[in-house]
Amino acid sequence: MKPAHPHRFGQVALLGRPNVGKSTLLNSLVGSPLSIVSPKPQTTRHRILGIVTLDGAQIAFLDTPGLHLGGKRAINRQLNRVARQVPDEADVLVHVVAAPRWTDEDEEVWQLVSRHRAPRLLAINKIDRFPDKSALLPFVAGITATRDYAGVHYLRANRGDGNEALLRDIVAHLPEGGPRYEDDELTDRSERFLAAEMIREQLMLRLDAELPYATSVEIERFEQEGGLARIAAAIWVEREGQKGIVVGNGGERLKAIGSAARRRMESLFGTRVFLELWVKVRENWSDDEAALRQFGYGD
């Protein structure tokens, strides 16, 4: 006899232009800082899976790089490839936009999601910009007048406002199916990958202008010794002159980056961490397909 409320499982893609809060939303939904966050656009460079297990349902969220126009380097092409491929894997598409703007890049995301048959939900994030929420109605009416969404949700992702209603709507659109992950699993990414991302997060937060985009992180050693993780990582830059900026006067900036990243790792991994960092140069790595593969951008 079939149960009255069959279990549901599905993959849900979080899609949007850069800097609309997709990673903040993922972390808020999962309840753990899996996807790195900074005020700078194009912080996310990889497909990040975050697992939410509920009574009667399990959701595998897919955070994606922001789909952006105009990038001409190999890394820009790679990030757009990831963003365009993920909807093919998803059972539900969540299009995240930041109130009160609808840009050409938002329209590009809509053109992408509209080609898929999966249910589409519109998530209006950053609604705290509007003390009077009725002011949002004309903005949303303009979006939905000619675009077909199965539901509209209003979010303040950094506070979790609107999450419960969004989850209920997602579950209602998921196919039936048993869970694919253990109840305590949060992601399919390794600690090695997460360590590299936490170092890169500090680079995004502590470096100015275009320099964060000229950096990448490669974990060269990750060894667990009882309650201690020994991690050695290389920070790659594109020019010799950038190396000194990352290191800072007397190595102060590199030390601050390492200390902050180590604390984040210890909190997430639940173990002590000994972290060593070096800065290395690989000319124009962001426009080098072989370098991108070495640094894990094809994963």
C-alpha cells in the first residue's frame, strides 16, 4: 500500500547573475557555510552541492557561478559553461534576482531557465532594501507579466527570512523518490576542496580591485594526524608584481589570510588545523585551459 505522503527527492538549481546572493541563500538553507561569500561579484567559481534533509523530503541544492556577459578569458567561459549545464541536472529551477533591478544578465538567466521544462520559481532576494514591501509589487509584476514562474518568493537570505515558504514550495514540486544521502551529509565536496575555497574566500575579502580574480588556490598537502589536519596550499597569481601584494609588508597580509582561513576550517571541520601558505606565479593562468584543469575548474 502506497504511503499517504510519499518521500520526495530532487536536485534544485540556484541560478542568477553574479552577486544576487545565491551562495548566501545556499548557506542559509543548509545551515552551514559551504559556499564562500564576499561582497564582490563572481565569487563562486564551482558547482557546489548542499544537502537539506527534511521530514519526508531531501533536497540537493546546486549553487552555480553567476551567469555573466562579456567575460572573454578562459575562466569566464568555463564559469558560464557550468552555469548553463546545471539546469539540465535539476528537477526545480530557482531564479534568484536582487531587488529592485532586472538587468540584461537577469534576462540572460531567464532565457536559460525558460528553455527547460522543470518548474521555475522566482526568488526576490535582498528585500530588506524596501521598508515598505508594497513597493516591490510593481517590480515583480513587471517581471512576471511576460515570464512564466510557478511561484514567487521574497527573501532576505542573510537572515533566513522566507526560507521556510521557499522550501515548502520546492518540496511540492519535487518528484517522488527516496533519499540519496545520509541524514547528516551536507555536501559531496571533500574537505580538501572546502579548504581551498576557505582560503580563496579570504583572498576575495582582503584584496582590492581586480586582484582577487587573478588568484587561485591549490591544496598541495592535506594530512590528518589524530585531531590535527596539516594543510599546505599554494596561492597562484598571474604576475610577479601581484605576489608581493598578496604577501604584504613583512608577510602580514598572508599571515592574516592564513589565520582567518584556519579559523574557518577549524570551525567547519571540527578539528585543529596547521596551515602553511605560499604564493606562486603562473602567468595568465585564468586564460590557460591546462592551468584551469590543474586548479580543478573542470570538476
